[in-house]
Amino acid sequence: MFSNCKFLQNFSKKQKSPRQFDKVREAEEASETIDRGAVEVPINKICGTVGRYRDFDGEFRARNRGGEARFQQILEAMRSGAALPPVSLYQIKDEYFILDGHHRVAAARELGRETIHARVVELLPAKQTLTNQLYLEKINFRDTAGLLKSISLTELDQYHHLELQIKEHQHWLASQNRTDVSYQQAAQDWYQTIYLPLATLISSSGLVKSFPGRTVDDLYLYISTHQWNNSKPRQYGIGIDKLIPRDMEAFRKKMADLKEHEYPDMKQDITFFILINVDGRHERRIIDKLMQLEPVRELHSVHGSIDFLVKVVLSRDLLASDAELISQFTHGNVRMLKGVISTQTLIPGLSRYKDDHCQ
């Protein structure tokens, strides 16, 4: 039964037709072209064909027997490492359409390759949509800077902030080298030594999960702008200054000698105490519930005006507010317990510890 299901799935997949280039071009009102030259294109971004959607299935396998024979020849040539000419593709935004090379693309898919060498002509979308405006801003910034990879922002008119960073870095490089530095030279150095380290920190931290619909690049822009271009004092996220200096070139210098696995974590621990008054009838059950919480490190039953002293250690990203995180934990995990009468939280100001051998 399993094999039959698998056969039907594969059969259905092969019956699916590739996307039609003409329909997509018409929908996007794409006509202006840019010759992108010979580049490596991700196989999973190749989704359609130019005028031959009836001849090939969704995997770009020929629907006729003669085409299948040609596919097998190319498959064997690729397996043996033979040099094949680049395929020819049209690009509309992030999708690619085959003009020539269907069998080569199909063979590359069959072999599990991630990219294929291609000559690409891009058609720019002209239809007035937010998505298209953002895309055009993205590639204009990338092409002007001479970057190989795109930086993806989700709000309009924001790339000029990145352009200002590059121009500032351009002046700094010129002063250091005592020679003229082009905008593209500065952009490539900025990408490698400033953008990439900070974007890697943000990506590794998982911070983007707290901002649905935003990208790592959005957070790069937000953090870098507030650190390096906005001198207003912040009321939260102060710990980020220890990780990311308020000067862009100081950050570059700090990260220059670090390998990626040595990058610091964009998180820090918060230690605080909760003073709790409880109904004595529920005391044992409250103790058990609190000790099941991973952030609770110590619990002490004390005599006097309070019943319990609880030590809690939370981990937060460097943009979050201590007060908000503490409030969420206390209300969501402590105040809701049956038998808790009142709570009070204390955040240490100055803390000192004795060494173990002195205790």
C-alpha cells in the first residue's frame, strides 16, 4: 500500500506542469531587462519554462520518449563530471524560467545538486505593488553597491540608512589608507566586516522569532541605526552596548579578530527575587509547582512578613526590557498559582560574591 501511495505521489508530481513564463511576465508587467551574466542559480528557484510548458513536467522531465533518452545522456555526462554549457534562464523577481537547458536542470535535480551554472537575463517588474517596490529597492541597493547577495528589508525607503553606513565607512577607509576608496570597495568591506558579523549575531540569537513578518536584515537595520546613528538615550536594552559598541568602526575592530564560533551571544541573564505571601493550606503544593519551573534556582521558606523568598534567573535578548520580562514571568507563573496571596519582585542593584574558598 505504501509503495502504491508513493507511486501516485511521484506520478502526480510528474504530471504537474511548469509555470508559464508569459503569464508571469504579463502579471508582473515585466519588460525592462538586465543582463546578469553567468551566475550560480539555486535549483529550487527554477520553477517555469519559456514557451515549452506542454513538453515538460513539473520536474522538467520530457513528456516524450525521445526527450527521456536525451535526459539520460545528460545525466550520465553530469555524473562523470563532463563540462556542460550553462543553461539559459529568464528571471522575474526570485523566480527563474528555462529558455534553454531543461534536461540539464532536470539532471541536476535528479543528482540532488543545489545550484546550476546559468546565463541569466532579468526582467524587472513594473506593476505598482508594495512587493515590487521593495524588490526594486533591494536590487537597486545591491547593484549600486556591487554586492553579490541581497539584503532584504520589509519597509519602503529604508535602504538609504545602509547607504549612509557605507558612505561613512568609505570616508573612514580613505582616512585610514590615505587614498581614495570607491563606494563599491567600501560597500564590499562594509558587508564583510560590519554587516555580516552583526547579521550573524542576530541570526544566531533567534531574535527574529520575536518579530513575526520581519527579517534578520530588518533587525540589523534597527539595531545598527539605534547604535550608530541615533544618539538618543534608551530606557531599555542597555546591555546591548556591552556587545555592540556605539561606534560602527569600534564594532568592526572588535569583531575583526573573532572567528564565527567565537561571536558573543546576544542574550544575557537577569537575576531577581520574588517575595511571596501564601495561604498556608496550599504551601506544599506551591513549593512543588515553583520548583518545577526551570528559571527558579532557589526557594527559601522564611519567618516574618513574607513566606517564601525565590531566586529566579531568566535569559533575555538584548533588546528586551527587564521589567516587562520579569512581569510576564511573575504574572504567568507565580501570581496565577492557587493560594498565592501577594508577590513583590526585587532586582539587585550592586551584587558581590565571595569566592568558594572564602565561604
